[in-house]
Amino acid sequence: MSDAASAPDDPTGTGVPARRDRRAALATIARAFLIVAVLLTAYFLLPLTDRDTAGRLALLAAGLLAVVLVFLWEVRVITRSAHPRLKAVEALAATLALFLVLFAGAYYLLDDSAPGSFSEPLTRTDSLYFTLTTFSTVGYGDITARSQAGRILTMMQMAGGLLLVGVAARVLAGAVQAGLRRQGREQPTEPDAARGPGTEPPAGPAADTGRNTTTDATGDTRTDGATDTPTDREAGSS
């Protein structure tokens, strides 16, 4: 039975689709790790302090816009991907990493431009640590925002994290379903599943199961609601 069930996906019986899916999964994991590694490398190596206040605000606004644009682009790619579920994992990893690195950089820039905004001076590692503890709602309390700007920025991250976990995850799930429907791989509805695979729905007069079949005294079989033809009547009288 297992061979029959796998026949539509692997008609040759060579296991090629399974190997292709494993390669796609490994490629997705590798790309996700690569995206995170590139973003972290850029965060630790790029010069962030050689800007004035207006430039830093513009950088934050551009970063937030980049998060939205990357997310929308990933949603579009998911609906057209051959592996929408795997693509959704990659999209979530990219969007989340970009979001966290963006706010880590913002905290670092804020502390550099306004010392005392936090309970202790922040290095890049400290800023990333504070970003992760805020996003995960752990809140150890060893680093806290003291200035009004620091608290506003922290609240912005909290609100963005809620949107990312709630709304963005739901949008990605919808994009996955759209991608599956596009490929015709979505699970059948309950009536279709009850008929079983490869079974066509009944159609036409022959499908009318509401008629009762009876046998008369002559041994002829007739169906209630059916109209006797002249041939049938002659055969019955004889």
C-alpha cells in the first residue's frame, strides 16, 4: 500500500523526489544560516558612529522600511516557490535577523550619541544582548533603558516584535497555503477524501440512488420511477 501511495510522487520508484526534497531542505537551512551570518558580520564590522543625529534617524527609518520590503518580497516568493514551507522558514529567519540587528544597531547608536541612555555603556555585543532579551521577553534587568529616547525605542521594538510574531507569522502561513494551492498540493476537502483518491463523483442518471429496485411476479427486475418501454411490456406479458 505504501508503494501505491508513493507512486504519484515517485513513478520510477528511484526515490529521486525524496532526495530532491532533502537537498532543498538542506539548501534552505544553509541559506538561513548564511543570511544570519552576513547580517551579524555587517553589524559588527560596519562603521555606525560616523553619522550625525539626522543621519542616524534616517538609517533607522531606512532599516524599518527594509524590513517591511524584505518581508513583502519574501511573501511573494513563497507563493511561487516549489517548496513554500521551506521558503517560509527562510523568510522568517531573514526577517527576524534583520529586525533584531536593526534594533541592536539603533540601541548602540543611541548610547553613543546620548551617553547614559541605558543603565550601563553599551558595546555592540551588549546592544545585541539587550535586543534579544527584549524580544524574548526575558528581561533580566541587568541592562535597562533610562532616557526617554531609550524607552521609546524599546517600546518600538516590543510593538514590532508582537507584530512580527503575530501578524507576520499569520501572513507567512497564508502565503504557504497559497503556494500549495498554486501547485495543487493542498489536502482535499472532506467529501473528496471520503470518496478516496482516483474516484470520480457520480454524475448523470445512473447516479440516482434514490430509486428502489424490485422484482415482479414474472421475474423481471424494474426500478421505481423508470418508464416501461413497449418492449418491456411485451416481454412481461409473455
